[in-house]
Amino acid sequence: MGKEDISSDFFGIALWGDDLSTPQKDGLYFNEIPMFAILYADVVVPISVNSDFNGFTINEIESIDSYDIYLPPGCLSPVACNYSPLSIRDDGSVCSLRLIMIVTINV
């Protein structure tokens, strides 16, 4: 697992391999492909990597030039009846409640 705060157009992440010195897995196996994701508004958003990256190898530098991000759609209006707090992209489905006031006057 790695974490990088992105503040520019270029950033790097180091991936570590598993070793046999511990019984638990603490790194990537040879040719294992990690899951790439970003944390946005407390939601983990998966990233699909478009490259020739075929998995982890020892002492290799890989360049990922493009990627696809899936942004879960939903209603972003917190006052709407169909508000979706885990959505990141507004799908235009805002649903508002109508309040009807009935006034009865006794004469």
C-alpha cells in the first residue's frame, strides 16, 4: 500500500515486493498487478491504468501515461430526497420534496 499527496502533474509511487522473512504477505508478488485508487471526499475511487504495466517486477521503473477514473454518479444536493453522500459526480437526478401547507380557519 502506498500513499502520495498529489500537488502537481507528475508524481511517483514506490511499490515494494514481498519477502520470505515474514509469514504474512507484506508486499507484491512477482507479476502481481496492484489496485490503483484515489481517495476523494472520503471515497475510494478505483483507477483503471492504461499502460504496458504487466505486474510487479524487481528493480524496474514503469511509466503510466494515462488512466481512467470511475466517478460514481448520484445526487449531490444534501437537501434532496435522493441525496447520495458517496457520489462524486452529479447525475442530475435531484429530487426535491414539496411542502404543502394547509391552513384551516375556524370562524
